[in-house]
Amino acid sequence: MTSTGQQAVHELRADFGIDAGRIDQIGRLLAGGAFRSIEDVVSLTGTSRRTVEAVFRALEPHLESSGDGKRIAKRHIDEYSFGAREPFGVRDPWTESARRDPDVLAAMAELIDAAPPPVQALDHVPATAETVVKRARFMLDGFDLTGAHVLFVGDHDLTSLGLFLAGGAPGLRASVVDVDERLLEFVDAEAARRGWDVRCHFADLRLGLPAALRESCELVFTDPPYTPEGVQLFVARGLQGLRDHRNGRVLLAYGYGERQAALGLAVQKALNPLHLAYEAMLPGFNRYVGAQAVGSAAALYVLRPTRRTAAAARAVADDPQAAMYTHGAQSVEASGGLDGDAAARIIELGTDSGEKTLLVGDDWPADAPGRRIGLPAFLGAPLPRNLQDHGTVLVNLYPGFGASAIRALLAANAPRTGLVCRNGLPFLKDAEGQREFARLIGPKYRIVRWLRGTPGPGQALVLAERTRPDEQDGAGRVLGYMYARAHGKLGNGWREGLIALQKAAGRALTKGEARAVIGSAASRPELLERPLMDLPPHLFAVLEKDVERSVAALPG
């Protein structure tokens, strides 16, 4: 006689058709004698939580529990016959390769444990240490990375560090671009401590890829937000970073639940406009701590550009979707920006009558006085001459662009600037955050008002005035000179700032003398070729100390 559990399992297997091996795999785990939680089974099988829960429900009459784990009671095991077939997948040699070096796996696990915690609003789900080492082995074994540059478009999994931990290659260089400043500080510190050439760049990828990274690399790796908008944008930005479109590759981690083929199709269709060849797709290659909706697993795609890819990537990247995450203010389901009354109130509070105003970003009233520029163009390059004669710049970062607040003030060179953003951002929430924000931007702007809850609930207006040179000491003046040229190379602005400081004191300093002083003072010489706009904030303090040393070393 067939029991209720047997019938339910039979119906589940029938529903999965030729993919019934998934049900058998879960059943074998529960019949194996060990108590297994739903989370354990998701992790071990790569099957979505929804399917695992369905198997648990089907077997419930014959399950026994211990804590949050369950197993089929011994007296009922013989009632079930789970087939020996494994679910569809690809056996990969990189798992075995990763497991051959337990010391590397242990060191990777320590790095992951020490890293900043995931940010739900950025769709962070950490990959396992084994997955990170597998990715590294895949890149190092499959490509000649001697002297190569690898670009990581987002790297909350620390794969950039894993690449070097797994052995690296002679002359290998890696760059990480991310919006998470805590992550950039962690990666930078760990790489510097070990002597690995990993360079960290801040960027909100919706607004652009840092200029220094464009057409610079041979290989791209990205594990983006799993929305069609997120996958398309991160891959497009990676393609902008490729120098070699004939031989270069983009490696993409992407997964969807086994019963979510429509979502998988939507993402793959989002890649179609980029005219990429799918060179390989390895199911279940990546495993995660979390992401149970997709079975805590994702495939690894190997994408190869074609002749039409570069132009297609530019078209996609020039018109990105502002919303691409699944949580928070930047999610695809989040509400819009400023309404007309709120924008009018900001203009009233932030401007003086009769002065020229530049309105940056979206949602400004059509009849509002002032010239306009989009946020990507404003942050991406110095303003054109016809937009440089304004008295006030008002920048709309609401609701989802608040991470670029410091950059907005670096890009603005007006006497007064106002930022509109969400009220709950870290630099607004308490006095400590406000002090740190004011310190970071102090060489260029003084914050004069923090208007929280203005123009409405959940919003904030930050008003700043240009710092006067007489308010700064010598190092502050040099930094102010550099901040005013935030899109240019740091070394050039530093050199000209020292020359200007000496000139103001009635002393001459040649370019060669200024370069020699900088060469002795710079603790991170590789930063001299970088613009301030994409420098992670933790490096501002490094820069400040170096500039202080250079000013102290000036003759006079």
C-alpha cells in the first residue's frame, strides 16, 4: 500500500520529469542518517529553497527532527527508493583543483570572514571560499595572465584577492571597481599588506566606469545583481574596460532557480544587445552562503566579444537603468525621485535670486530657472566652459545616488553647492558621520547647513560654501588646489598646488623641483596617475599626510 509520503514524492518526481534527479538527490540526503536543515540541503544540492521545502513537506509524515535538522526515520527508509541519478550538471575539474590546496582554502576563508558584512541593498551574497579559489584556478589555468590586467566589476566576494592567493602570475595586475567603500578599503589594505598589485576604484556603475579603467584590461570578472538590468549594465561596463576585444573575455556569474527559466531567459535576452558569443556556460560552478532562492548556486558564463560588441556596449552603457537591485532605494521596484513641490523648495532654499544656477540630475521642474546637466556627464568629466559661470550647483542624488555625494562636491567648482539625497545615508545619520563627511571635503567646501527632513520626509538637503584659501594651512591650500581639479591626475594637481603655494609666499618652485618633493613624500606612488574622483575615501587620509610631508619639505 502506498503511503501519503510515497505518493507525494511520486507526484513531485513526475512534476520534474527528466529533472527528477533533483528530488532523488534531496531524498538520498534525508535518508542518509544525518539530520539536515533546509539550508544545508539547499547548499549541498544547489536546488532552490522552494523545491527543497516541497520535498520536506512531502516527506513530513516520515521525518524525525533534531534541532532544525530532519531526516527520514529509520523505520520508514525502506519505503522509499530514490534513484541513483544526479541532477543535470557539468563535472568541473576546478573543484578538485581548489581542494588540492587546503592551506589556500583556509586562508581564503579567513579573508572572507574578516571582510565587511554583506549589504542587502547592494544584493551582496558571499561566495564560498572554495568558489573563490575555483574562480581563480579557472582564470589562471585557462588564460595566460602573465603581465595581464584583470578588471573586477564589483568584488564583494574578494575574487581579486583569491586570484593572487591561488598563485597569481608574473606581472599580473588587478583592478576592483565598486560602490562599497568599506569593501574597497578592506581589499586595498589586504593587498598592500601582502604586496599584491590590486588597485581599488570607487564608482557607481550606473554613472560610468572610471576613465582610468576604460580599454585597460584583457579579462573581466563580474558577479552582478541578478536582475536583467544589473547583469546587462555590469557586463557592459566590463566590456568598456576591455582593451583587447579580439582575445579578451568577460566571465559572468549568474544563477536562477530551477523552476525560473523565464527569469533566466530575461537575463540572457538582456545580454543579446551586446552581441556576445557564449563560449561556455558551466552550471552550478559558483556556490554561495545564502541566495537560497537560486539554490545558493550560479553558473559561470564565458562571454567573448564580436566585432559589434564595442559599439553595442557603449550604447547600453550610455543609457543605463537607474534601478537594478532587488532591495532598497536602488531596486527595480523602488519609487521615483523628487516631485515638483520638493524640487521647487530645494531651489528656493539653495539659491540666491539673480544668480546663475546649474541643476544636475533628474526631476527638476521644467520651468525652473537654470541650466541643466545629467549626473553621469557632471561626474564623468570637467564641466564645459559654457557651464562654468554659475553661482550655485544643485545636485539631485535622491533617492539612489547618495554614495556619490563626495564626488558631487569634488565635481562642483561653484561658490555654493547643494546636495539632495536620502535622509538615512551614513554621513547624515549622526554627528560623527557629519564630521567625517565635512573633514573629507573640507579642503574644498565648508558644510553650512544639514537640513534633514527637507524638503520632505526621508529627504535631506546639504548646503556647502567654497572654502576660502585663508581658512586653510599650507597643506590645506595644496589639497584645495587638487580638489578643484578632481578629474585630472593627482600628481599634476599636487605639483601645480605646490608651485602656487610657493608663489603666494613670494618664492619660486620649478616643476622639476615640485616633482622631486612629491616623489619623496608620496607613500603610494601609483596614486599619482589616478584622479581624485575615483579614489576610495580611505585613501584621502593617506593623500593628506603625504601632502603635509611635501609642504614641510619645501624650501623657504
